[in-house]
Amino acid sequence: MIELSRRNIILGGAALAGVTVLMMKPGDKSGPRDAYFLDVQKALIAAGIAVPTMVVDKARLNANIDTLKGFLPPGMGYRIVAKSLPSLGLIDHVRKRTGTDRLMTFNLPMLLEISQAMPEASQLLGKPLPVMAARHYFEQLPLEASGAADNVQWLVDTPERLAQYASLADEMGRDMAVNVELDVGLHRGGMVAGADLKAMLEAIRANPRLTFAGFMGYDPHIASLPTAMGWRDRAIKGVRAGYAAALAQAGEVLGADAMAGITRNAAGSPTYRNYQDTDIASEVSAGSCLVKPTHFDTELLEPHVPASFIATPVIKSLPVTQMPGLEFADGATKAWNPNASRTVFIYGGNWLADPVDPPGLQYNKTFGRSSNQEMLNGGPDLQISPDEFVFLRPHQSEAVFLQFGDIAVYEDGAITERWPVFDYSA
């Protein structure tokens, strides 16, 4: 027998009213639908929504924002990861509730759109862009938003890319602030303290068009390392040691005045809680933990709650499960797996997501995935009718959020807002 668990959603030591939710894993035994999802379903129907929709629960979102803020040590800045919250409305809400103007952006369209909508925001590139993309940014940025270019930190990861950006700055007569990506253990590129980093810092110092803006050190690998035998603790110490060595070298090359107020960016959603002082990092980046897709169901993020769900209408609800061409085996399949007793076909499908309500739903591996009408199976107690909604938790936010049009914002039992999403993800 599978034991189901019900937990209270906690905010600041108190239960968050109205969000005690039965969370089940795909394939768990079917049972009664959870009142929370029935309430969201009522709101969707009342709003006239009848297509697959991404729903963000504003109360849960706010709880996650407050949880993040509560874990930050005094003096630690927060930078919003825009790709993980890919909607200007969503980003604006997080900005207002956190009081931050720091964003991390990841591609040219995102950089341009945010520059026009939020020209006062500080944007740090989360990955190095080809120099041609940087050129296009300056060429395509509207004149009325030109001041936003002064708030961009361009990420460089190699001496070669730095040289390209230096040439672009000289050619276009543009001052550019550059942030150097560090390899603090992820080994996805970036610099470490040594001769090459020293040469890069000297090149920045020598070029009047370039300004050293700081470092970025991303360490999501920490969350995947085992705690046994001290592996994770050693890796955390390695991150701090590598970052400290780079800071020391920059201080030697550039001097104390140039180091005052630089960006010392670190972390991500999986690891932001590891930074409980500002000795190394002056700010942490996070985004996904505020909506908490399934990939972020980790120990450090346990205080955060799922705040985003795919809601999709049921097209067909069948009392049996029949496999085309394999009908002779249907009885044996049902006896072996009671959760294959009933079938629903949903509107759309094949998303990076797991069904969570009605409880016990699972994909049919024999039938296969479908982007048109996905088959889901449940147990004999499954009760759901056409035009009601199945709810799924996305695995990630950065790409999945972009597949459903405007986000439906759920608050106080109703859909209160619609937040348009970006129309790109690369």
C-alpha cells in the first residue's frame, strides 16, 4: 500500500492559509481529487479558459519570494533570473516584492525587450553572447531606451571573447562593462585565477572603453553531489576558494578602488542558501525556486512550494483502457497495474511535466506520448469528466512556460490577471 503524504505549506513559521495540498507522484494510487485543484479548476472555468494554460498561484509565488528573502544574509543582493521567470509581468511582480532592480538575462531578444520595458534595471548576461549579438543589441536598441545600454554587464569567458568585445567597443565608440565568468567547479567554461585571467584583467584596465564590472560564478553542480564522505562540503569549499583566488588576483591587478562595488555574483536556485555571508558573493541569482518546477524538488529548496501548474482540459474520459492492436492483453495489464483501469485523453500533451491531479494519473508508455491528445491512465476510482481539468507540474520553467501563451494568475479563488510570456527561449 502506498502511503500518501499531506504537508502544510509553511511561510515564516506559520501555515499559509488555503494551500494545504495533497501532492502525489505519478503512478501513486488513485484517490479523491484535492480541494486545492478543484478550486483552481473552478476559477479556470469561470474565466472561460478551455485550452492548455500555465497557471501561477500568486499566494504561493509570494510565499516563495518571502522565503528566499528570509534566507538571504544581511547585505546580500538578489538578482532575478529572467529566463526562469520568462514574462515581463512575472518579473515585474518579483521586482516589486523583492525591491531589486537586478536581472540576469540570457539572449538578445530578452535583452532588448527588458531594456525597453525596464531601462533602469541592471542586466547581467547569464551566458556569453556572440559578439555579433552584442553588435545587434546596440544597432537595434531604440533611441528612447538607449540609456539601458549603460546598465548592461557583458559576460566574457575567454581572452578571445574579451578581445572581440574590446574591438566592438572601439569600433562603435561604446563603453562596455564586462563581467568575467569564473569556473568554480561546474567546468562549463570560464576562467580561474592564473596567468590568463591576469592578462584579461590587464587588458580591461588598459582599454579606456572597457570597465571591469565583476565576476560571475555559477555552481548548480553542488546540489547534485552526495553529502556522504564530505563530497558536497569539499565542493562548497572549493567554490569559495576558487572565487576568493580570482578576487584576490583582480585586486592585485586593478587595485582597491576598481574593486569597490563590483558585482560578485554567485549561486542559482539550487544553491542560493549556501551563501550565508557576503565574504565571497555580494549577490545571488535565483528564479526557478519562486515557481518551483519538479527539477527543484531538492533538500535545500524544501521550504519552497510548487507555484506553477499546467492546466489542460479533458477531451475524453473512458471507463476502460484499450490498447490498439493489443486488446487481448488489456485484462492482464489492468490486473498487473490497477492504475491502468481508466483512461483520459487531454487537450495537448507531450510536455516536460508530471501529472499531479487527479491523483494517480500516469502516462501510458505503450501508447506513447502525444502533443495532440495525450493518453493518461488512472485507477478504478478515477472520476473526471470531459471539460474538467488535469493538472501537471512542469519539470522546468524556462522553456515550458513559453508553450501556453499568457500565464493565468490564480489569486483568492479566481483568475485575476494574464501575464504575457516572452516569445523566445534560446
